[in-house]
Amino acid sequence: MTQPSVLVVGSLHYDIMVKADHLPRRDETAVGTAWYPKFGGKGGNQAVAVARAGAACRMFGAVGDDDFGVFLRQALRAGGVDDSFVAIVPGVGSGMSVAILDAAGDYAATIVSGANLRMNAAALAEPGPWQDVGLLILQNEVPEAMNIAAAGQARARGIRTILNAAPARTLSPDLVPLVDLIVVNAVEAEMMGADPVSSLHSAADAARRLADRFEAVIVTAGSKGLAAVGPDDEAFALPAEKVKAVSSHGAGDAFIGALAAALVKGAPLREAAQAASQAAARHVSTADAVSG
């Protein structure tokens, strides 16, 4: 029997990473020390993380008919992700960003969504993207209408939906009831109405607050750990894995990918959250967190 796969509907970005001694001030031209291209977009990063965690994964997205689009699709395939449903949009640039990393580890970026804003929601009504799918992942880097369309199709097919509500934005009342599990970090939880999160205890309070609106919730609190409320109202907290962090960049996407891979294989929420926490810890403790 074929193991269910994960479908990721989301963003793809060609990231240009620039290293500099400091971030430029207004009207200043700073001198950089190095630059490199990096595969990005929360959707693409999470899809590759699912495959890395050992589950079959398919990406639904859009790129432009440019060299950036070729790079992004090649990177998906190299990461073990099925890119058959990544559309090529003529005459539109692929999503991209320019990010500057300074010597102190501070970060500033500008994102241009490009083809990510041209994803075709109607194509989700076709059976192809959903073949053998057991779980859907969404994020907030694509239009809300796309997330509603994807979650609605998943619900009609009896497929669970994870929403990583990042970056934070007000969620449509049409989307909220279609989400089976929402995952947010401390900042996102606060922006969605929870009290500030600074500890496992406050993360647990935030998870219970969000559980009034969502069937299941995970609130991640960085080096503190995570707190969750399951669909059966089971509440638990897990301390973070003890590692020497190189960089936290990309940890959230590594977490989501491992979480989804465990869930689609049949793991209960607590076990899946533990696996996701371990994957995020491995990510932040390696050079991959910085170099991509």
C-alpha cells in the first residue's frame, strides 16, 4: 500500500544573500563581502524539509519563465520533491528576495512575490495534485484566497491541513474552520491575540488561547521549546533540544517539514512534535542554517 504523501501549496523564492559588515542606513551604499544564491520561499523550504524527513512530497506553486524559475524547480527535484504541479507563468518574474546579513548576525530583506501571486487556484480542483496525498501544508506567503481554495479542497477530500501562519496576518473567517492544526512562533501567537510568550508556561497559555479558534495548536518558543493543544484537548509542553546554535534562520521550516512527515506516517501529535523539535535543533546547530 502506498504511503500517503504531503502536498505543499506555497511560495518559491530565489534568494540572493549578501554578506556585509553592517546593514546600510538610509541613503548609504554599504560594501558587501560576498554573495550567493539560495533556494527559498517558505513553501519550497518546507517541501524540501518534508522530503528530507523521509516522506513523499509534492509542491504546488508557480515560477516565472526565467532562469530563477529553472533554478527553483531544479532545487525542488534535487531535494526529492515532485515539482510536476509547479506552473511556469509566461512574462512574469519568479519570486525572489535580496537579504543582507551583517557581521553581528542581524538580517534585513526585501521580497518580491512575482509569480507566487499568479498561482492558479482552479487547478487545485483537479485530482492530479491530490493523488495519494494524506496531508496539506500552507503558509502565509501566498494570497489568502489560494490558501482558502487549497484548504477547502483538502477538507472535501478528507485530508488534514496544517497552516504555518507565517508571516503573521489576519486570517479570513473562511480559512480558520478549514485548518486542522495551526503552528505559530511566539511573535505570531502574540499578533493573533495571545499574551506575550517568553517561557514554556506562557507558550502553553498562548496555545490554550488559540485553541478556542483552532482544532489543534502548536506554539514554538525558540530555545524554550514548544507548547501544544491537540484535537482531543490534550495539552503538553516540550523543552527545546540542547544544542549549540549556529543560526536560527530556517529553523521554523525544518520544524514544519519534520512535523508533517511524522504526522503523515501516522504519528500522534506529541510524537510528531518531538521529531520536529529534534529536526529544528539539528538545523540550527549546523552550517546549513547559514549557508543554505
